[in-house]
Amino acid sequence: MELVQTLDDYGKPAWITLMVVSFIVFWPIGLALLFYLIWSGRMGCNSRNWKNKAEKRKKAEKMWHRARTTFRSTGNAAFDEYREETLRRLEDEADEFRAFLERLRAARDKVEFDQFMEERKSSDAKSDKPDDNAGTVPQTS
């Protein structure tokens, strides 16, 4: 696997060049190389945990925002205390609002699902009703 290590040392352009050349020479090798690059994560295609990454980024932004505002003083202790209390209250309200929105979305989804199930039950009940002509033999003239 000396070739893999050498290509890793050169980086993504070397892998991409090898893949393009292998597609030109013999396409199944290029396809196999493409699958290997995706599977191994060498192309940075690992987006399985994008939600966790987004949440971590939001937490980091929040932490940096707090750090910037907490350590910067105006020189007026009463105002700094008031500002910190107000910011803390606003952050709590924002968290409560996000939680409210999540509950609202969940409730809306539940209502839509319940409505779907009722429509499904009513359509099943209509299709399960026996026809008036069921069981009779059609008459031929």
C-alpha cells in the first residue's frame, strides 16, 4: 500500500487525477477507485453526522459570543450586571422559544398524521363495504 500512502501525501488532487486517468484507461477501475475514495472518506464525503456538526457549531458560536460579551467591560459595574442579566434572560427565552417551535412542529405533524390515518380508515371502510350487486350473477340476454 505504498501507492496509497504516496497519493495521500500528495492529497486530493493526486487521487482525483488517478481516478480520471483510470476512467479514461478502463472505466471499471475508475468506478472501483471512486467507490474506494467515497468509502474510505478520503474525499471528505462523510456527511453522516451533519446534524451533530451543526449543533456543535451552534454551541461553539454561542460560547464564543458569551466569551466576547462577558470579558468586555464598559467600566460601569451596574450596567455590566444589567447587560449580563438581560443577555442571559434573552438566551433563556430563545431556548424556550426553540423548544416551543419543536413542540409546535411535533403537534402539527401529529395532527397531519392523525388526519391521514382517518382518511385512510374512511377510504378502507368504503372499499370494504359489500356492493349491492355482489353475489348476484350478471344476466346475459
